[in-house]
Amino acid sequence: MKIFDQEFKGLSQNEVLKRIQDGKTHFVESKSTKTYQEIIINNIFTFFNFINIILFACIIFVGSYRNTLFISVVFFNTLTGIYQEIKAKKTLDKLSILTKQKIEVLRDNQLTKINVEEIVQDDFIILNTGMQIPVDCTLLEGHVEANESLLTGESDAILKVNGDSLLSGSFVTSGRAICKVTHVGKESYIHKLTAQAKEFDSKKSELSQALDQILKIISIILIPIAFLLFCKEFFIGHYQFSETVVSVVAAVLGMIPSGLVLLTTIALSLSIVRLAKKSTLVQNLFCIETLARVDTICLDKTGTLTEGKLKVDDVIC
């Protein structure tokens, strides 16, 4: 098919199917964020929860249900962590810089409209004024002005002519052109940019590591102490088995810094609420500590991390 001054045929159906089989399509199943199962498991199976669940099981075993109130601290910590991470996951999963649209593609010498996800590598696509460029491509014929502010922060439109590269995520402010797709899916610029925003860092904060270390040291000390207390109460004091277990659990609970863990969770939760009012996304509770240790934020010359609202600072006549 003749478009502009050149003849273009486009990919054949067999070539398209071959690229689909090779995975060279623009469809990408995002797995950057943690799954719901991972979030729940990571928050439930903690060392603090492990200690408290063992003590809870001992109390249940002897039937002293009225003494199980301490487990509420575990529920509060666990549910707070799960809620915050799931909330962050939902927000990140919705993060998409590309808009849903139909794109004109040349295949078997015919123009047809397809979904963005159906584009394959080496496709010939038609770009028109007002469109968002869905994939990385090279301009073959025609000319367009591209606004790359969403990617680079630069608001000025850039003229693109034959042989120039066009980045996915930018907008065509004027012109018309036929382009050859160079990168799709995970290889495209826009996907790499979005993946970086969704990336989850699983490294523990210093505060989290310190709490775990305290609990591990205490647990090592508690095991022989709990054994000695049990022997004293049961064999020397001749208390009933149920009374002995309740007494030992009460003594052990007093040695576990549950209040420290609870207050830490409450403080971090309140900080997240305050940040949420400032439209700030927090991926997990201990991100607050990381933010507290930041003393320098580096921005580029365009100040991309802004509200986009201009304000007059001064008038010079």
C-alpha cells in the first residue's frame, strides 16, 4: 500500500503469528508488585507473631480463654501491615502511563485497527495528531512533533523526521507518519519506566532489623527461664498444670516487648495517614523510617516532582 511517497506492505499474517509465538508482542503481564499471597504470608509469618502464637496455643490448650487478650496485639500488627501493603499494591497495579486506544497498523498490504496489546515487533503503525505513541518505533516517512514531557519533563514539542526514534508514552502534538516498531513489551521504554515505579524493595529497615534482633535475643533467654519457672511452679509449688501454664505464659509475656512493637506500628500508621493526606504512596510501614533518614532529594532541572501549578514569585518592571 502506498502511504505518502513510498510503498509499504507491512507484516504478513504468518510473520505476525511467528512473532506472537516468540513473545515479541506488546502484551505484558505485570508482576512487579508482590502478590496478595506474598503480602499475607510475609506479614503473618514473623518472629514476633511466632512467639505470641506459641504462647496463645499454650493458653488455648489449658482452656484459659479469658487470658488470650494479648493476641490482639498480633492481630493489630498483622492486619495493619497487610492492609497498608494491599492498598499500595492496588494503587501500583493501576499505575499505567499508556492510555487505552486503537492503533492503525499495516499488515498484508492493508490498514487495520488493533488494540495496543496486539502490536508485534517490526509492525508498521500510523501515528496521527493527538495520539499517544504506544511503542518504541522509528519514523520511516512523514513528520510529527512529539511531546515527551511525560517521560523527560521537557514540555517543548520535538520535531521528528525520517530516521528519528520515537519513545512510547510521548504524544503526537501535530503531523502524521508511518513508523516501524522497534521495541515492544518489557523492552519498551514506557514499560521499563513503569516497572521502576512499581518495583518493590524487600530490604528490611534498621528499625525492623533491631526489633527482630531484640526478639531473637529475648527468645533465647526466655526458653530456659520458662522451663525453670514451669518446674518451680509445677514440681515445687505443686500448682495444677493449667495454673502453671497460665502463670508461666504471663511471666514470659511480661518479658516480651509487645508494647514496643505495638507503639512502633501505631506511630508508623499515623505517619502513613499524614502522608496519605499529602497524596503520597507508602508501600509498607517501615518506608516511613527510610524517609526519615533522607536529608537530600535530587530533582532534575525541570523539577518533575511538582504539582504542575505555576505561582508568581516576583514581578520585575
